Amino acid sequence: MQKNIFFISGLGTDRRTYSRLKLDFEERIVYVDWLVPEKRDTMQSYAQRLVEKYGMRENAIIVGTSFGGMLASEISKIINNPLNILIASASHKNELMAWLPIVTKLRLNKVVPKGMFTRPGRFTERLMGVPNNVKSGYLREGVEMFRQMIKDMHPDFIWWGIDSVVNWKHDERLPNIIKIHGDRDKLIPIYNQPDDYLIKGGSHFLVWTRAKEVSEILNKVVLEQA
């Protein structure tokens, strides 16, 4: 029996972010939808809730993008021997941006208005690698989709996610992790991390902007696990 392949999207996004991928294993995909965080949820407890909700078992394959990849690392500590494929993500806290300790020390994540998280501006879009200067085509579709996903997401969830990243305690790369990253990722730069597959010119939003390359890599990796 073939294993399910779980896809966990990034913070502020949902399964729509994967809609340009062309995958040979569509029938095995389970898209993980966000749960409403409980009052005292940490990234660890939230990962446990996802495991229980979706029935994730040993030897599962988990594809996590950005924040979803961080959750995949936490899930690895709950179930036995999963294969984690991280897209534009960090496998532990030391791979995150250098300014994150400043945010933590000054507690900036506590003072930014929550409503700000549902109104992405040009700075946020550039940081994410969303090409907001295009007028048509699939790149423009990606801009509109990104903005709509942010609007659709409850600001409390985005605020909780940012706070969880700031307070993430995980500090080592676990085994059975494969990383796909763009060399122009401004949100999670590559200088802090080794990457198994490096996509030249790829931004943080490479799952959309470089969907062809990402699809080819995913199909190759999953086939090797068959």
C-alpha cells in the first residue's frame, strides 16, 4: 500500500500555493489545512494536533513549505522515520534570518498590530519573492492569489505563527530531510544552511514562480522512495 504524502503550506497561505505543481502522485496527496490554534499552543503542541487530525504514521512523506517545513521538523520528533521535504524552509532555528534574535529580544512580535498581517505591502511581497511588478500571466495570478490568501487567513493565526517561529526551540537538523531552496530567498537566506537542491534565481515563493523545477524534484524524490 502506498503511503500518503502530506503537504503543509507556509504561514498565511494554504493549498492554493501548490496549484501550479505538476506531480505524478496527485492521488496520494493529502493537503493539510490549518487548525485554529489553541490558547497555549506551541509549534510542538500544534504539530501533535496535526499528527492526530490527519493520522500521520511512521515512514510518512511530508512536504512542508516555509512555516510548514518547520512544523514538519516538529512532526519528525513525534512519528518514526518520516521523510521531510522542505521547500524554502528551515530545518532548525539557526537557519532563520539573522535579525530574528533582535525581534525576540525586543518582543517586536508582541507589539505589531495584528491587522497589519492581513494587509501585505510591497515590502512584504518583495521579502516573500512575490513578483508584484508584473501585469499579466501566471506571475500576476500568483500576486493576486497571495494577496487573497493573506486576506482569507485570520490575523490571530498569522500572529500566533509568527510568535511560534520567534520562540522556536528546535536547534538541530534531523535525519531524513531533503531541502529545496532558491538562492535568492530573502526571507530564509541560504547562507545559514546546506541545501540538497538549490534553484538558481529562486525566491521564497519558488513553489509558484519556479513550479516546473520544484515539480521535477518532487517527482524524482518521491519516485526514489517508491
